[in-house]
Amino acid sequence: MIRSTILSLLFMHTTILSAHLSNAATMDITEVSIDDFSEFVSATGLVTHAEEKGGMVYENGWVVKPDWNWRSPYGGIASSNEPAVHVTFSEAEQFCKWKGKRLPTKQEWIDAAYTEKRANPTDGFSHGTIYPFPTGETPQGANCLSDCDAETLLLHKKTNYGSVLNRGFGHAPVGVTKRGVNGLYDMGANVWEWAILSSSNGQQATMGGSWWYGERQMQADYGATKPKDMAVVYIGFRCISE
């Protein structure tokens, strides 16, 4: 009886794992972290745009902060599990290529964020359902401004960077918010994520919203873009496998 139960649980675990790998658009489960990006920089010697020129934040207009970059997103030492931000589109592309992956297209990102593709979904999601938010039917549990209960739900899971910002409280470490559609974390809010537009004109897509915004920016039809050479405090990224 005990042996049968153990085998059953092992089979369930294997099924969920393989379903995630084969049906979640092979998207990284979390945003790229400072630790991940540090390995890349150590291996390649890259000096980022923000390290040379400073990172950007909006304060009644765009402001460049000389000491804000992926290592110190808000000007001071950050935890290694925080998302890598102040990374340009090109730098994100280079990281993904180094990992044997690539940045997702905008449509790939949307498919992974809102349509449940796992054969055996967890956390109350249903196969084939298209959800209004990457967190499901509501934005609750994401790290967004005001609409997601982040101020309460994430109170003890993240650093409050509000003292150096004129809006919001900053990002959370990767993978600590509510697990969403396809088992992915932070596809809604936390930080915007770079994605590829078919026609860019110097702009590229930024997807999912961020800690700076509320629920509206988390929806698939929002359609944000940024100049691809911008290095901004609330833009990060994740990669997709072929």
C-alpha cells in the first residue's frame, strides 16, 4: 500500500514536470536574476550601457542615475535573486544567446503568459483557458502598484525601495510572487520584459507591466514599447528555448 502510494506520487510529479517543459512555450520560469546575469558578465566581460552611462528612472521626466545599473538597481547593493534590470534590448539578446536561448517574440510571450498550455495544470488553472491576467482571473498576487495587494502579500518577501523612488516600492526577487499561467512567475508586473517586435523602428516590446503600474498594464492588449537602447530601472527580461 505504502509502495503503491509512493509510486503514484512519483508518477504525478514526473507528469507535471514534463507537461511544464513541453507545454509552457519553453519559457524561462522566472525573470533573469542578478546572479544569472553576473555569470554572463563574468564569462564575457560585458560592460553594460548603464554601467558606463547610468540607468534611468522616471521622476517627472526621465532621469539618469550614474550609479544605478544591473548590479545596483537602486544605487545600492542588491540581493542576487532580484531581477536584472537596467539592461538594454541588445544586452538581453546577448545574454539569451550565451545561454543557448533567445528573447521571445511578442506573440510567444503573450501565448505563454495568458493561455494555459499544460496538460495537467496546477494552482487551479485549466488547460486551454485564456486568462485576462498572467496570474489568472485577477491580478492579485503580482507585484503591481495598488491593484494586486502586493503591499500586503509581499511585505516580508521583498525590500522596500520606496525611499529612493517617487512612485511605487520597487521590484521583488524573482519567483516569490504568485505562480501564474503555465507555472510561470512574474509574467504580470514586477518588471517589464523585453520581447521582439516584427517591425521595430528602433523600438521593442516591453511586456507584462511592472511594480510602477497597476493591473491595466498587465493585460495582453496593453502594447507598451521602449527604445531598444534604453536601460531602465523597471525593465528586465527572460529567455525562451527553441
